[in-house]
Amino acid sequence: MGRILIEAILESQAALPAQLTIHNRTMEKACAIAEQYKGVTVSADLRSLIRKCDWVFLCVKPLQMIPILEEYNGDLTKGKTLISITSPLSVPQLEGMITCKAVRFVPSIVNRAGQGASLVTYGLNVDEAQKKEMNAFFSNFSAPLEIDEAITRVSSDIASCGPAFISFLVEKMIEAAVAETKITRKEATHIAEHMLIGYGALLQEKLFTLSTLQKRVTVPGGVTGEGLKVLSDETGDMFHKLFVRTHEKFDEDKYFIQKQLEKERRGT
């Protein structure tokens, strides 16, 4: 996701390559990005990067964040802003660990195309002027939505996990079409992909809403209606179960983060 974010920022011209300094534990990955985008600086030392940059995007797994913040807190001074893309570590928890301003920014893979929502939660020390500045920055490659801490997981499920969920369902539709008819996978995939592209364009142009689009396609007594009956019967509470499971995993991640925080406070 870190690479996707860099690509979205640069290709939308939200920032110039010369404005970015990047670091990765696997330096070959960082160097590959710098090779692709001439002007990007690669830093072999994370402390040097933090001291140099005003905005620091931290794109690591939840349990990797706390040791990093503990080690480099002294370099995250008041004039800086830490931007985490990790949802289980809350903004209040971030603020309790660092001196600088804290922001959580949850991107989506669709931001790579300069489209789709992104989710933003600002810390208490981020003033309105900086919120306006950051929203303008994020708007170059996404549609930023400021959200409350309480809806972080479900919002992420829709915005960030949603493309994977939709891809899975479309793949299942393609597999069934190939199994039940004479259409080839190549043909079905071509049709499905272009259907999705056109579908997105209809919504983007505000020609339809989700509800009105469904109604417009559905002719009383027609084929679409019969298909929708099957979907209604078969999906049942599937998405209810999906959100229950993602929240269970979210709670599990938050539990381990809390245990890690307690361990760090005890200094053990």
C-alpha cells in the first residue's frame, strides 16, 4: 500500500518527485521506486528521513508501528505530522505516544487511478488550516472523507477492502458463466471488466444512484428480475456475517496492540 500511495501522489502531481524521500527495510524496493520516478530520494536511515520531512507517512503493519514510534518519538517533533495508514491503532493512541501531530489516512487501491474514497481522522492538535491543506492534498488522487473513530473499521471495509470483495464476487460470476454456458473465460472476463468500467462511469457522472440504476435495468417479469430473486435468496445475511468477521479481526488486532502498548509502558 505504501508503493500504491507513492504512485498515486506522484502520478496525480499532488507532489513532485523531488519533494519525496522514501525508506523501506528492503532497500531494493525503495530504489526501484526511485528508479521509476526520477528525483525521489531514497534514505537508508529512517531517523534522517524523519528529521528531514514535515509529513511522515508510516505504512507498516499494526504491530510494527509501536516499536518504530517508541524508537523515533524524539525525532517526531512538534512541527511535524505523522500520518498512519494503519486502522487498529487509533488516533488517540497515536497522540499518546508522540509529540507531533497525528493523522490517520486510510487509502484504497482505487486511489492508484486517482479515484475512490480515502478516509481521514485528524488528531486534536491538527488545526483547521492544516486540515484544509491536507484535504486539498488528498483530493488530488482521492475523495477524502473525514470520519469518526467509531466507524473506522466499517468504512475501511467498504472503501479499502471493498475492491477485493467486489472482485471476488465478479470472479465467481465469471466462473459460473463459464461452467454453465459455452462462453469462454476470456470472453466473460472482457465483458465483466468493461461492465464494471461503464458502471463506475455512470455513478461518477451522477446519471444514476445504486438504487435507480438497479431499477432502470430491471424490467418487470424480465430476466434481470429473476436473477435478482436468486441473489436475494442466496446472499441472505452474507454481508452481515462479513462485517461481523472483519470487526472480530479488528478487535483482535486492537487487543494485541493494547497488550503491546502495555508492555512498552512497563519497559519489558
